[in-house]
Amino acid sequence: MTSQTTIDATGPGDNAPSSSDPAPARGLRGHPWFTLITVAVGVMMVALDGTIVAIANPAIQKDLGATFAEVQWITNGYFLALAVSLITAGKLGDRFGHRQTFLIGVVGFAAASGAIGLSDSIAFVVTFRVFQGLFGALLMPAALGLLRATFPAEKLNMAIGIWGMVIGASTAGGPILGGVLVEHVNWQSVFFINVPVGIIAVVLGVVILLDHRAENAPRSFDLLGIALLSGAMFCLVWALIKAPAWGWGDGKTWAFIAGSVLLFALFAFWETKVKEPLIPLALFRSVPLSAGVVLMVLMAIAFMGGLFFVTFYLQNVHGMSPIDAGLHLLPLTGMMIVGSPLAGAMITKLGPRIPLAGGMAATAIAMYGMSTLETDTGSAVMSIWFALLGLGLAPVMVGATEVIVGNAPMELSGVAGGLQQAAMQIGGSLGTAVLGAVMASKVDGDLPGNWKDAGLPDLTPAQLDQASEAVQVGVAPVAKGTPEAVAAKIADVAHDTFISGMSLASLVAAGVAVVAVFVALLTKRGENAEAGAGVGHI
């Protein structure tokens, strides 16, 4: 099956004609495997920043005096900007060239990272995290587009598998690298490290990458669609974050939820009318493709949302240093790195359905196990659940591209690639928001009773609110000059209340993963992949 669209494989100074086949490599420029290395460096930077910040959040919160909701926005702002921009960024690459889009994305991402490191307020951190997300969205679809255009069809699936493994390993390795940097340097170094990595990616990109763009690329962009989708996502996540403070029965909470539903409905209606839609709804006529998108969202909700609390659990409840917390997550990282190639082999042999369903079942069991963690749980028990989580996530990380892109029509494969990444970012944002709301509600409900049962002095409503914010991240709200015996009681209450909130959030994540098992059963290898054509002809 071939597409009606061809590739312009010319680079600066080249006069090669457009072709639907990958252009032959001329030395380093356009070489498929060197292209893979180049885009992997850029993609690694974006994927790493999705989780490396999790280990730095406690240090950022303490240094900048941020609230729990503000810390959430360090993650949510990044994920939202990525999610909302990915589809549009993919079309920009088709229109103006994947090489140019990739390089602009790398430069902007590295510059925004450096700006975060220089920030002295939480507002600036969140603002530049949004810019990180916007520039990251430029380079992610461009990277996949470059692979599709440079690899021959028979080797493309292997390249996409390695690309997916880089994303999975970077996502899982973030907490470890973050721990080393936060403990031995400072939290700013978590962002400064992207500057030299970005420079390397730019140099490699200038030397190696060939320009590729779709001949029949869209000449216009769905600006109203972008605005509607952005507004819908903002209203939804804002309602989830503010609900603990406003109350779930408050009119403001439901006003934002209703606004989100309305904007999503208007977006869907508009996409059926506009000539160049942001997301062609015809894509979702494919049940396996739709299942693949939903699966990515559910996986990210369970993974990203759960990981957000684990870092606070390890550092603030167990009192670990950042590097120790990162090392305790090594079983998760290691199993994702080991499990990714194994999952790729299984998916090639058996198809995606069984590996994906099995992976989400293992994820559900791991999240249930994490709901049983206590303040004194040993490292061995934690390692079991972290390792099982990594083993469960690997097939989903590797197999999602094949399921979504492989089941899309060839002429929409670029949009499908952006959709796969957007689904993961939306899921990560929703996971942090939803499970954060669950945690906050549980803590707000349990803390007053636990405080009273411990025989501690009564708190004013304002003091109780401040205590609740601290407990939501596992911090004991001990005032200066508090007697040691009273401080110990406060710490016990704070940690027990945090554990109850984390346990409930983990159970919710386990339930989400169970739903994902059944969604995974609806997936199948796409006709594109079965034909051996992958997505090589755009």
C-alpha cells in the first residue's frame, strides 16, 4: 500500500527529486542509523524531562516555597503544552520540513531548560516548563517523520522499536539521573544538563539530517481547533487540581468541568467541518487504532500519576536522599530497559494484543502492590513492585506506535504518530491531576480526625489548610520550637495520613490499569505493519 503523498528528500544544496522511497544516504547526511542516533538524542532529552523533574519536585518546592498545586503545575504545564501542540507540530513538520522543525525544537527546548535553571520563582519555572513542552512538541513528531523517511520499509519497524525503547528508558531513567544531580549539585542542574545535550543534538542534526517534507502538506492550520482543544484540556485539568480546595460540590468545580465537556464537543463538531482538521476524526473509525490511543492514555495515567507520589514517599516519608530515592527506582528503570527489546520480540512474533494485555495486567498488580506500602516497608518489597511495574510498562511503551500508526491510513500516518505521543502526554497530565485530586481529598478528609486522635493541639482552619498542603507531599508540619515528643507525634500523623492518600491513589491507578487490560484486547497489528511497509511511504 502506498500513499498519494511523496517525500522531498532534499537537503540544503541537494537537488534530489521527490520520491516515496527513502533517499539514498550520501556519506553521513541522510544515513538511516546515524539519523536514528541523532533523533534519539533529541527525543531522549524530552522524554527524560517528563520524569526527571519528579525527583527534583521536593527540592523545588522547598527552595521556592511552592504549594502542592504549584508543584503539580510543574508537571502539568509541561504535559499539557506537549499534548496540545503535538498534532499541530507534526503538521508544521510536514509543511516546512522535519529537519528544520526538529532543529528549532531542540534549540528552543534547550534554551527553555536553561531559563528554568536561572528562575527564582515558581511562576517562572512553570512558565518555562510550558515553553519546554511547546518546543518538545516540535521535535517529537519530526523525529518520527525523519525515521519514516530515511529507513527502508523492511528496517523501519526495528528503528521504531529502538526509538520507543529510548523513550521508555529515558522516561524510567529520569528519577535516577535526577537524584544524582539534585543531591550532588542542585535542582537547577536537572534543567541545565539539557543545554549541552541540546548542543550535541543540533550539531549532529546539521551534519547528518536530510530534509523531508510531504509534497501535499496542508497549506492552512486549524487554529480554531487548536484553541478549542487547548481550552478543553485546561478547563478539565484546572477543575481537577482546584477541586480539593473548592470542594467537589462547588459550583466553580462543575463550571470548569462543564466548560471542558462543551469545548470537547465543539472541537469534535468543528473537526468534521474544517478543511484541514487538527485531528481527522475518520482515524477513529478504526477500532484497534482507537483502542491504542485509549490504551496510551490509561497507561500514562497509571504510570505518571503513580510515579509522582512515589518520589515524595521515598524522600519525605522514608527520609531518603534524592540519589537514594533514584536508586530505589532502579528496578523499575532496569526492567523497562531489559523488557523493551523482549517486548518488541514478543510483539513481532505474537502481535500486540497478548503482550499489551499482559503488560497492563502486570501494571495493575504492581499498582495494587504499591497501595500496600507502609511507612516502614523495606527496600526488598518496594523493589518487587517497582520491577513488576517496569516489566508491565515495557510492552506498552514499545508497542503503541505499531498499534496506532500501523492501523492508520498511510496518508494519515504522520497525524497518527503525533496522536500516539499526544495520548501519552494527555494521560500523564490527567494522571497527575486525577491522582493528585484523590490524594488531596483523602488527606483533607483524614487529617483532622488523625490529628485529634493523636491528642495534638487543635488547629485553626488556616493552620489545618497549611498542614494539609504539607502532608499531601509527605512533609510533617512541625513548627520551630515544637517539643521533640510532640514533633514525633506530628510526624507519625503526617506520614500515616500521606500513606492513606497514596494507597487510595495507587488503588485508583490499579483500577485504571485493569480497564486498560480489556482495552488492549481490542488492539491488533495494523495492515501497514503486516504488509511490511510500516510507515515508510508518507
